[in-house]
Amino acid sequence: MSSEAPLDPDDRKIIILARSARARNSVPEGAAVRDETGRTYVAATVDLDSLKLSALQTAVAMAVAGGAQSLEAAALVTGAEEVSDSDRAAVRDLGGPDTPVLLAGPDGTLRASVTVG
């Protein structure tokens, strides 16, 4: 994790979960979200002929399907340098504009924490 500032244990947990989903499924991205009750939802990239979702979109969809009313935080483990607009929109739709997304590299190192605005 980042040595700049210590990460909250709950935030560290969702990064670890996202990283493990990415590694377990050998996909480009892993994601995890934490809802307003503290439940976590973990997902990986979905790349089917008939359905394509980023890991973060899938995690948000799982949270909605699980009855989440809001999100406290999201984590995305990826080789990408930033959170895509479509991922930000999915998090914003459920969590609101101030929901943080923790962007981490494949090794789990925190690169940035951004709000979805």
C-alpha cells in the first residue's frame, strides 16, 4: 500500500479483495465496493460475447442486486492510470458524488483516491 498515508483497515481490505479477484480470475481488473452497512461485494471484469462490464461496474451491480442502498467506498485494481468515466458514473449512481474510489496497481499499491464527482 502507499507509504504516503496509512490506509484505513476497511479501505485496505477492499483493495486486497479487489486484487485477489483480479489474480484469481486472470483478468485485467478486480474491484470491490463497500456498502452503507459495511458489506463488501467483489468482482472481476466480465468479457462475454453478449455482456461486457468492467470490474467496478460488476461490483456495483452486485451491490445493487444484494440490496445496497448506498456505497461508502470502492476499490479498483488495474494497470490503467485512471478510473474511467463509465466506472465513475456507476459508483456515483449508487454512492453519490463524494464516494471515493481507491485506484491501485496490480501489486496492490495505492495510486490515487478520487471522488466520482
